[in-house]
Amino acid sequence: MPQTLNDQIISDYEALVEPHVAHGRQQAARLGLAHLITTYGAQNVRTALAGLVANYEALGH
């Protein structure tokens, strides 16, 4: 169970957006992202995803 708002946003991103991106379904990915923004607010989503990207970059991905 996610412990912070950022963890919850990342968890939902991984469930609602990432699978569509991986399969080239951009419209579905956009809808998932819009849902995250509506649910959590644009700034919270931006902050959480920036942290996710920073983690990937730190791991050399």
C-alpha cells in the first residue's frame, strides 16, 4: 500500500498510463494522465512524475 501521495500517484501512473504507453496506445495514455491530473491536481502529478524520472535517470535508464 502506498505511503505517500507521491507513491499513490506513481502507483496509479504505473497502472493507468504506463501500460498504454508501452503498447503505443497514446490516446488511452492521455486519458489515464488526465484522470491523474483530475484526481490529484496538476502540480502534484508533475512533482511525482519528476521524481520518477529522476529515479530512472539515477539508475541509468
